[in-house]
Amino acid sequence: MSEPNIFDRIPSQAKQSIIIDAKYLDTKFVPDELPHRKEQINDLVGLIAPVLKGQTIQPITIYGPPGAGKTAAITCIGKEFKRKVAALGKQIPWANINCYGNTSEYSIIRRFCCELEQSNKNIVIPPETGYSITQVYTTLERNLENFKSPAILVLDEIDQIFSKKRDGNSTLYRLSSMPIHIISITNEPSFREFLDPRTRSRNNFANSRIFPSYNAKELADILSKRAEHAFGPDSVDSGAMQYCAALAAQKGGDARIAIDLLRFAAQEADREDSSTILEKHVKCAMESLEVSMVAQAIDQLDITQSVLLLAVMDTQPYQNYGAARTGDVYETYVNICWRNKERPLTQRMIVTHLNTLEKYHLISMRAKSFGRGGGRTSLIKLTIPNKTVIESLENKIRAYPELKDVIRPYVESIL
């Protein structure tokens, strides 16, 4: 007789999971059709279609809050574009690069070459290290000569290459000088403020498109479509589905939050051996997800935003209002920068980054007037514990070792 397995001791393992196909509960999964994004997709297709006729198009920039379907939409379009190119017997490469994981000029160009190799086996890929930046660009130029038509390059999260210690102007300017059609995706319209005049002149943002947040009804539709494949019949209570959508709508209309919440609720139902996902499971899931959301939000921050979060944490205890004033936070931010021999951004630009922290629900900002002649300011408070800030930044360093020498000195300088 075989020894019992330790996983058999878990009650939820005694029955089949409520989840039939888990891929539909994965935020990375992109379905063939995106609910409530047909208008945006058709608009983008109209901008890209001239490439199939050998025509040049203006750079395209896609804006929108997190979870608005920007990346999913361009992924669907890219998939269909490749199918159309193959049907026409043409060779027009489509490359998709996430700038969060490829922040340096070297890594972006190397990754671009790797993407090009999927369309042409004669492509030369630079080594991970060892080439000068000039050699890398020369290699890319020669690779592009293998194609009769300009390539399409999608730079997702392009704002990341303009974060502190990185100047994306060189990358964007040199790429826009080559036979490449560039599509940029960002949560941060403010990244344009970092462009120098010559880069701005080549990227005029005439083809800018905005993806709005989803509302509760749209999120419910998205969840319903996924639930049809993820679960069996009658596995999700209608009230629980609506509750998931409503909570995600309150968190900025982020579809990823809605999907994660439904997955967490399903796992909670499994743990209780319940055959139906109920509102109580969604409530429990939200508690778990909020912890995860904080870590994900901090993981999304660029270096400037990470330092600002530390500045709010360092300033807040010394304020009379239980919150820090904008000017005081900026002064702390400047001091942290100078202590680390870095040039600080202007206060106007910092306010934009503070708005981003508020959008991620990491801080709260409340306008306050000091009466006639006293001026106005914003009172800023952390919405998460100081310990969580430090732990999340340390986790970010472990996940991205290349950030160790960038973030850790700032963390240590305020402790």
C-alpha cells in the first residue's frame, strides 16, 4: 500500500476544482475578441493598415490607465497583422518589446533583433554583453536590410526608458531615424515632458489614442465571457460576479484586478469545498488581493516614483496635519537626490508623479486652503504601512537585480 501524499491532507484536494480551464483566469491570456474595445481596435487598425500597402505611417502613441486593454488590444492587432502579412506573401516584421523588462538602450535593441529573427533566420543577434552601443545599432541596421518593408516596433511601457538614470531620447531618436514604424504604449502621458526637441520633432504624437477605464458593466461582461470557459455551468453566483466588477471599477476600472479577483474568489471557494463562487468568497479574495495589488503597484513604479514614495514616508511623521504638504515632500525628495548625487526633477514634474502614486492608491492627496493670502497645497498621506513600502522595494530589487545599485542607496539614505 502506497504512503499517503501530504497534498491529500488538504480538504480541497478531495474533490475536483471549481476551475475547469485556468488560462481564462490568467491576466496574461488574451482572448481572440476583446469585449468593449472594438471601436479602439478598429481605429488602430485603420492607422496601421497603410503599412500593408508599403506606405509610411506617423508614430502611434496609445495612452490609458492600467488594465484598460491597451496591451491586449495591440497584441490582438499584431496577431492579425502577422496573419494578413503571411496571406499576402509579404515580409513585414512585427516586434513587441516591454520596456519594463528591457530598460537599457542595449537590451531594447538586442531584444528587437531577437524579435526580427522570428521573421528572418539571417538575423544577427548581438551578445548579451560585449558590444559597444554603436556596434549594436550597426547590427540592427544591417538586420533591417534583410526586409523590403519597414518593421513595426511596439514599445510597451515606453515611459520606463525615461525614468531616473535613463534617458530614452537617444533610443527613441535613433530608432525613429531607421526604417521602423513605432507604436508606443504608456500609462503616463507625462513622459512626453522628458523628450528633447529633436526627438519630439520626429515623434509629433499626431496619432495619439486614449483607452478609457472600464466601467462596472463592462467589467462584468469581461468576467462573464471568461467565466463561460473557466468554470462549469452555474458555478458563479450572479451577485458575486457583479460584486467583482463593482470592486474593480472602484479600483480604477482595471480589468486585470477584476480577473485576479475572480480567480482568488474561485480559489477561496475551492478551499471551502463550495461548488459555487459566492459574494463571501469575493470579500475574502479582496482582502488577499489588496496585499498583492500593493506589491504589483510598487513593482510598476519607475525610479523617480519609487524615490517619491520614500520621500512621502520620510516627511509625513514630521507634519502637524498628519499628512505631508507638497512643498515639504518635494524638499525631502530633493535632499534624497542630492545625498545620492542625483539631479532632482522640477516640482512641476514631481506633482505629475505624485498623481501617479495616487492613481495606484499608494498615497492619498487632499487639497487644502490656508485662507486669503495663505495659498493652497495638497496634503499627502501614505495609504500603506511604511514597512510595506520598504519590503516591496526590496522585493523589487530581488526581482530585478539590475536595480540594486539604483534603488537601495535611496532606501538606505532615509533609514
